[in-house]
Amino acid sequence: MSRTLKITGPAILLIAALLSLVVALAVGGGAASPAIDDPGALVRFGLPTVKMIVNLSAAVALGALLLAVFALSSTSRAYSIALDLAAAAAGVWAVASAGSALFSFLSVTGVPLSFDARFGEQLGYFLTEIEAGTTWVFSTLAAAAVTVLCFAVRNQTVTLFVLVLAAAGLYPLAQQGHSATASDHDAAVTALWLHIVFAAVWLGGLLVIVVLRSIDRIEDLTTTIGRYSTAALVCFVVVAVSGYVSAEIRIGSLDRLASAYGALVLVKVAALVVLGVIGAVHRRYVLTRMADDPRRGRWFWQLALVELAFMGIASGTAAGLARTASPVPDEPLVSSSPTPAEILTGAPLPPPMDPLTLVTLWRPDLLWILLCGFGIFFYLAGARRLRRRGDRWPVHRTVLWVAGLLLLAYLTSGGINVYERYLFSAHMLAHMALGMMVPLLLVFGAPVTLAARAIRKRSDGSRGGREWILTAVHSRFGQIVANPIVAAVVFAASLLVFYYTPLFRWATLDHIGHEWMIAHFLLAGYLFVQSLVGVDPVPFRFPYPIRLLMLLATMAFHAFFGLALMTGDALLLADWYGAMGWSTPAIEDQHTGGGIAWSVGEIPTLILAISVAIQWSRSDDRETKRRDRAADRTGDADLTQYNAMLERLGRGR
């Protein structure tokens, strides 16, 4: 059966994907001949086919890397084979991406394939100057880099970065097709990228396990399958949520499900439901029986083949769906006489900002919603595990952690996120909250301590969540950024470096820049607060008086920055905020933002100062009690020796 699985699994996946692609192209008209500039049947059918090969090969690469990073022992044979599979799959991904670039050029331009200089010039211009071409160049280079690194590197830490590179290599693909021209471009791209990455990990991980079944012992694979099952559950949630968001953007209403696009979406939904049921059967019944007796895993492998078949159906349908016209117009809906805000952002100005609109208006960022949701879920699961085994975990830490992530979810998806595109003051309010309020709540949640106590320790050479967290904390880089001086300098200097360099423009105009900005403010604030009042262990902390001085110095720098904005006449991003057309003059709004930077930051500062003072007082109390206990044990020997010394000194005079 092992040898059969090695061949049957990939074959079933590929056949199901190809058949589904053909049906999807027929139903959706994705390969229909256009009235003018027909590139030919080879291009019309070849382009979605090579794109599907890109998706499948990238899935194998990501799935193999994920298993190597989180499930397999670095000393096992399966680990080396998984990296070899990732390298081979990434090589196919690179070649298929290059083919997709060529087919995309032929499809867009209608130029017949030739080998003369004129064709080469046109193709070169397409690949270097046109976004549809540069996207495929980036994908090809990323896949090639993954191929080389998988062959050259076997270190688990470096492999994690290779996995990140592979996931990033799929981001340009999410910017193509319907997402590129969707009315809500940022939300569409984010949802599609999450959908592609987690579907790839889910599919690729299962396929790699099926291949490993033929070369590794069942007993070893039982543990690996259990770890993959946990990752697959996370993937199922992300794929389902991101798929719904994508469908909502491109369909808009239930009546449009009757369209060809809607019918293909329903096919994907049906495949996802079946996959969810199979996953539930795996976790509830099959894995339990395999844990009791690994030889009773026949049901798992049979269900795995069925699962691969439905994954193939979903993959082929997705490739056909990308070539099918959406019932919702792709271009943003703007008026015939667009306002400056519509020209800049693709959307009209929101109503005036007030407490009600800050609560009722939402612009969800799916990436941060999912991160916050999983952060809350796994934290609560860890606290519950401690309580079930009789260990105590303070309730206030759980409350603070949940409150911090809920605040983070609001800041990245609520009313503040709506207005910060139009108003500098709203942006500054988000900055202050992300950099000071959210970290203050999260640090007191002590997530590293909880993870170290709640996550099961591995002893087989693989790295789970606990091992990766502790590796990051104890790494040289982790020790450097956790140093109080470095944390304070990064926290304070970020204000000048961010707002007075091109970084501010990048973070305002580009969605990736915006996501980087959120992550940077959050991490810089977290490290700074952790160095002052953190519960989790760090390599070094200053004495309490120095901590207070460092806090005051950093906040003085904050206040100076705020005053500079309040009194300055130079408008930041004048061609953006100044051209937005808001009723309040942009320079006045910038002055308001400076006041927010100066005043709002004082509230967390006061809380931090009080927290440092309380910890200082408790530290003194603990030291006094320690000395009292020592005196009781030794009969106050230190004091007796000290008095004796004074007596000898007195006699010597």
C-alpha cells in the first residue's frame, strides 16, 4: 500500500484538478474565444493550466516546509526528504511561473509567439514595466530562491525564513485578476493571499505526508499526522473565512449566486464542506485509533486519498474561477466627477468623525482579525490547560490579554482604521494606541510565560510552538532587541525615522506598508513596555530607579515630537492629506494630531510609572521578607557580627 499511495495520491490530485479546471472553464467561459485579438486556444487553455500548476507546486513547497519547521525532527530522514520535496516543488513553481509570464504576455497583447528581436523587446518591456509581468518575475525569482535554499540549508531556523519567503512569493499572485481591480482592493488582496497560502499549506502538507508514508515508519508518522491535523484545522478556519470575504466582495448578494461565477463558488464551498467533514472524522475518530495502534491507520490513508481528490476539485475550480467574469464590476464605483478623496483612495469621504461613527463604521482588516482571534483562542486554551492540571493562572492576566487583542482588532478594523486614511489626527490616535495602549495590556498578559508552561515540551528534535517561542526569546537577535536601551531607542527614534522619511508615504499609500507600520508600532511598543514592567523573563532589566528615568526621558522625547507637530507649519504628506478635501484644513488637523501625540501618550505613561513604582515597592517588600527569614534561620548572625566588629573598633581607640 505504501508504494501505491506514493503514486496514487499525487495522481488523484492532479487528475481531479485538471478535470475540474476544464469543467470550470466551460461553465464560466474562461477559455472562450474573444471577439477581437484572440491569442489562440493554446494560450486560452494554457494560461489557466500553468497557473494551476503554479498553485499546486507552491502548495507542495509550502506544505513540505511547514512539516519540516513544525512537525518533523531535524535529525530524521523524513525531514531531509521533506526539504528535497520542497526544493523540487519550488523548481516546478519557478518554471511554471515563467510559463505563466509568457502566456500572460501573449494573452494581454495578442502578439503571436515568435523568436525575433521585436518580440523579445515587447516581452522584456512587459516583464519589467507592466505590473502583470513584474508580478510573475517576482514569483519566479522567489520560487528559484526557495529551490536553492532548500538544497543548500538544513537548519531549522533558516528553514522557517525560507517558509516565510515562500509565502511572500505568493503575495503578488493575490494582486492579479479580480483582486487587482476590486472595489475594495486592500481587503480583496489580503483575503485572497490568506486563502492561497493556507489552502496551499493544507493541501501540500497532506500530499507530503502521503509521500512520506512510503519511506517512513507508520509509528513515526502517527505523531506527524497529529501535528499536521492541528495545522490543518487552522488552515480550514482561515480558508473558510477568507473565502467568504472574497466571495462577498466579488458576488455581493445571494441572487448573484445564480451566475456562472456564483455556481463555481458554490462548487468550492461544497468541496470545503466535504473537506471539513473529513477533517473532523480524522481528529475525532481516526487519529485516536492510530494513537492506540498505529497499524490501524488504513482508514486515514483511504480518507486522505478522498481528501486529495476534493482538494484537486477545489484547486481546479479556483483556477477556472480566476478566468471567470465576476458579477460585481471590478473597477471601483466612482462618480462621473470624482472628488479628490475618490481619486486618492477610490472611496468617498466618510461622514464627519464623532463618537458614534467611530463605533458604527468599520473597515475590516482580515489579517489582524484572524491574528487577534487565534491569539485569544490559543491563550484561553493554554490557561484552561493549566487549570485542568491543577496549576494556577491569574484571571487578571487573561482579562488584560483578551482586552489588548480586542483593542488591537478594533484599531485595525474599526472606525479609527476608516478615518486614518483621510485624517492625520486619526492616524496619530491609532499610532499612540498601537504603540502604547495595546502593548500595556498585552505585556501584563505574560504570553511567553503561559506558552512555556502550557504547551507540551517536545523531546524528539522537532520544534513546536513552545520551542519556537523560546528560541526567539533566547536568540542573539531577541536578546539585542529586548535590551532596555535598544528598546527605548527604537521606541523613541521610530517617531522621527517614520514620519520624516519616505516610510510614512509608503505606509500611507501602500497596503503592505500599512501592515508593516502596524506590526512595527506594536512590536516596538511591546518591547519597550516589556523592558519596564514585563512579567515574562528577559536577559537584563535596569534597576527600578533607572527604569523610571528611562520612561521619563522617552516620554519627554514623545512630548517634544508632539509639540513640534502642534507648532510646525510644514504639512506632512501635503499631496495626500492636504488634497483630501476634508472640511477641516489639513494643517489644523495635523496640529490636532500633534496634541494627541503629546497628551494621549501621557495616560499610558502615568500607568507605566505607577506600575514601576508598585513593582519597586513589592520588590523591596520581598527583599525585606527574605532578610527576615534569613535572620530567623541564622539567629541574626549578620547583625551580631556587625555589632561585634563595631565593639572591636571601639576597643582599639
